[in-house]
Amino acid sequence: MNNDIIHVIGAGLAGSEAAWQAAKAGCRVRLYEMKPQKFSPAHHYRGFAELVCSNSLRSAQLSNAVGLLKEELRLLGSLILEAADATAVPAGAALAVDRYRFSDYITEKLSSHPNIEIVTGEVTALPTDGVVIVASGPLTSDALASHLAARVGEDYLSFFDAAAPIVDAATIDMEKAYYASRYGKGEASYINCPMEKDDYDRFYEALITAEEAELKDFDRESQRAPTVFEGCMPVEVMARRGKDTLLYGPLKPVGLPYPGTTREPYAVIQLRQENAEKTMYNLVGFQTHLTFEAQRRVFRMIPGLEQAEFLRYGVMHRNTYLNSPKLLHPDYSLRNEPRLFFAGQMTGVEGYVESTSSGWLAGVNAVRRLNDKAPFLPEALTAIGALSHYVSDPNVGSFQPMNANFGLVTPLDRKVKGGKAVRNQALAERSLSYLRQLLLTEELF
């Protein structure tokens, strides 16, 4: 029986982070990844930590909760943030990466670490020795999902997630589109496709009446109706909520005037750089479940995209997560089997950076569990601590996946004048000060 080993199942963002932290602490790590022998319906690249949706890790500003979470992870020595910073591409006030270089960077780091053994192939049952971190992702294979459901004694919950299309930059008509970042923040790295009212009216009608793709077998729910997660809603579903809904969401024109003027278009579609070479751009906020033919027809109605060549169409797939408040401790360990940890989106944290944070905590605490040490649990005044407390809070009512947000963070004990941005900045400064002090006074391993 190998009780001195940490098994990590899944080499996505959470699993890669967990494996790295455990290996860095000197533990023997066995990292299981079913690619390239088997791919989930949403995965295509051979490397670890594949970004299957957007290439953006969202806001880089401390006044945004995910921006704070990134800075916390940098302080904590995150491999994922190290890779993101090393492979970043221009994205205004956001942190976006070249997705393939990002994956390659992490794959090389993990594959070359002397404490990590890579095991390829599908895992259908959990190892019986050592400590186990399950980070198999929201598209966990059917065999492992069945094993886990029986193991934890709880039904899974599921929602549907969608990915946006990517177009060939050379096929964008820059006579109609223009570079800009909203309100001029950061580098003018977004391509903006403006619409006047007549353009928008035609586009809107085509979008809400376009044909949707038939659900794949893996997306069919036999026991409960699917729920669309609000943070990654298909653009056509959003549009059907009302004609002006998109104008306050992904097509918001505010802060994006025509070049050399102060006049704003009626609507704007933004395209974000996908790779360092600037050859690929994704349609921001255009996650979709339309058929490929409908995507070609409708999205080519966007000014500047009439001749656009699609390098990847939008797709929709099932995401599955645990009823974590009933199952998990704040360190992401299972309440009735503490040697078993979970990490990533399957815990109910939503987003790349959030998944990374759960992987960091699970990896660190798996090492501490192996060494009979008490869990390392940052308080909820940090973004990383607030997320772990949210997914493990037994008093949560109807549990839903959650992005990092300041609503989860412990409020300030004083009033701050100057509005929301000033308050959030104060929350961020308090968190980072606390975390720096915590790292000075408490050893991780």
C-alpha cells in the first residue's frame, strides 16, 4: 500500500495546479490524464490545462474580484498564473493568453518535474492508496462519473456551458471594423465591429430565429431538466430575453466610439485576440448552440465579418458539478472520506482562475493531510478563501456554480467613500496584506 503518494486525476487547470503544488512540496505525485488516448467532447489539444472556451482569464484589475484572485495566486506561487503571465497576449484590461503556448508551458513543467509521474489513459475508479485529488472536470467520463456518484452518495447536478466561435483575422474587413479597448483602457487590442440600428434589427431577427444544434447524447439529461449557467449563456438565449438585452451585454457600445469621433455605434461586437501572432480572434460573449450553418449565416451579418472564415465554431456541452455544500470541507476534502479531495469546476467554482484556486488549495491541503497537518484555510476576506467557504457552506440554499465576486468576500468593517471601485480596491488591499502576513507566519508544508 503506497500511502505516501498523491494521486491527481485530471490534468486540466485545477489538476495541473494541484499536482504542481504537491510536487513542489516534495511529495510523489501520480498525475492521470486520459488524453491523448481519449478526448472529452469539448477537448481537442493534446496538452495539459487546455482552455476549451475563451482564451481570457478575465479582468487583470484589482478592483475586480477575479483580478484580485489572480494576484493572490501569484503570491501563492501558482503555476497556472506563471504560465499565463509568460504566454499573455494583448487584451486591454484583461489577462488573455495564447492558448496553445499556455498549455505547452504547463505540460513541459509538469512532465519534467522529477516528483511527477504521468499516467495516460482513462481512470474509471479511484485509487485505494495515498491521498486522491479528483480534478476530472465538468465533462468527467461516464465511467468515472458513475463511480463517483456511487462513492459520494449524492446525485450530480448539471448545467450547460457554451463556447464562442473563432475567426481567421485575415478575413476580417478592417475597412468596417476598428481597434479599440472600452473607455480607452489598456492597449487598443480588441477588434470592434460596429452596428447601426438597421444592422442590429436585421441581425437580431436572424439570431433569435436561427436553428439550434441537436443536443449530443452526452448532453441529454435523463433525470432533471438542464439549467443554463448565467455566466456563459448562449447569445441566442440571451437575445430571446428581450430585444435590448444584448445592447446591455456583449453588444454594449458604451465607451467604444468610432475612431476619431465621440459618436458611439448603436451596437458593437468585440473580437479578442486568441494567439500571439494575432491570426485568430474570438467573438466576445458569443457562446452559442446554433448549428454551424446558422453560425456562418447569422454571424456573417455582422459588419466586418461578411467574409469571415471560422476556425472554430461555437459549441455547447454539459458541465457537471457536485452538490459541494453537502459533501466538502473548505479545504475541498470529502467530509466522510478526508483522504479524498475534489478540485475544479466539478466543485461548483466557475471559471479558469477560480478552478485554479481550488486546485491550489486542494494540492496544498492534500500534502498537509499526508503529513497529518491541519488544513491551510485562508479567511473569507480573501477571494480564494471566500470561494472555498462558499462551496462548502452547508447553509447555502439552492447551490449554483459561482465566479469569484466581492459579494462572497467578508465586508469591510468601515465605510469607504468614493463608490464601488474604491471599496473593491480597499477589499483587495486588505486581502493581499492579510495573505502576505499569513505566508510570513505560517508554513505551507
